[in-house]
Amino acid sequence: MVAIARKGVDLVRGDRLTAENMPELTYPLERAEAFARSAHMQAGDAPPPSLAAFDTLITRYRALIDALDRTRRTERGEQAAATLAGPLAAVEAAGRAVEDALHAEHR
């Protein structure tokens, strides 16, 4: 998801993100949400920290997708990249948190 998030920012920066190619960015979100629902059902009342971190990643990725869609309509180039820098950094940090949690859980 982090790599796709970076790609989305690059597409907006280059004025190449259109409504037609948004599904390329939303599909990973849909799959991640489905996985998280299943994992929560399996984990029961005691989900591992990595699943909580994954939930945060999903939330931040969804926020980035929304920002990409808004920004692609109004901004281009480095202005767009600057607008998206915060949401992208949040996704990247959440991705690192998932990796760290999985490592701590020896997964």
C-alpha cells in the first residue's frame, strides 16, 4: 500500500491521475479492508498489535486516496506534491509501524 500511495502522489504530481485510473489506487484499499475484517473475526477480543497498526495504515491510506482525488482536480506539479506530502508521510509512517509490529511479534 505504501508503494501504491507513492505512485498515486507521482501520478497527481505529473497530472496523470484521472477518474478512470483511480480504481488502481482504491483496489488495494478494498483488499486491505477485507483482510482486516477477516483478521479481526479470527483474532476475537485480543487482536495483535500488528492488526491495530494495519487498521491505522488503512485509515491513513483512505485519507490519502481522498486527498489524491481532491488534489488532482485543483493542483499540479510540486504544489500538488506539497499538498500531499503530509498524507503520504502518514501512510509511510503507518507502514513502518505495521512492519515494526510484525517484527516484534516474530511474524
